[in-house]
Amino acid sequence: MPDLQARLREDLTTALRARDRVTAGVLRTALSAIANAEAQPAPADTPVSLRTEGVIAGAATGLGAADVARRELTAADVRTIVAGERDERLASAADLDARGAAEAAAALRTEAALLDQYLD
């Protein structure tokens, strides 16, 4: 597990104990984005009906038959994901500012600043 990901997990635990809902929400979102990046995509070249044998098309038989190893992300990959989460918040904040929702934009900028701390 890259160091940044471990730091995010530790800080999430701290935020949950402190009942800091904003920080916990931001960290959960970032960790979810990392977990999604680690997930292996289903093979698209083989139809579901041909991937396994059995009575039900696409069914996997046996304990762990459908398990797939997760991808190992590098520290640079994790950093890129966190930067992407920050950039999404900043872009949304700019859009909200243009629409006159300054309060919501400020909240997104606060979240982006929190993620920015992990990129230093």
C-alpha cells in the first residue's frame, strides 16, 4: 500500500473519531476513488456466457472462483488520483461561482484545500 494511501486511511480514522464530517467525507471519497482504480475490469473480449461453465451462463462455481486480484497502484498513481479529486472539486467550485452559488463553491474549495495538503 503506497504511503499516501496509508496516510489517508489513518487520517480518516482520526477524522471519524473527532466527528469531523467534512474531512471524513473528503477522505472517504478519495479512498473510494483509489479503490475503484485498483479494481480489475471484467474481460470484455469474452462473452459472459463463455467465461464459465455450468447451468447458469456467466456463473462462477467454487469458492473464490470469481475472485480477481486487485491491481497494485504505485505512489504516483495514488497521487494522480488524489490530484484528480482535488481538480474536480476546483472545477465544480468555478462552475458554482459562475451560477451564483458562492457558498457551495466555498465548501468545495475547502475540500480541495484539504486534499491539496496530501499532495505537498
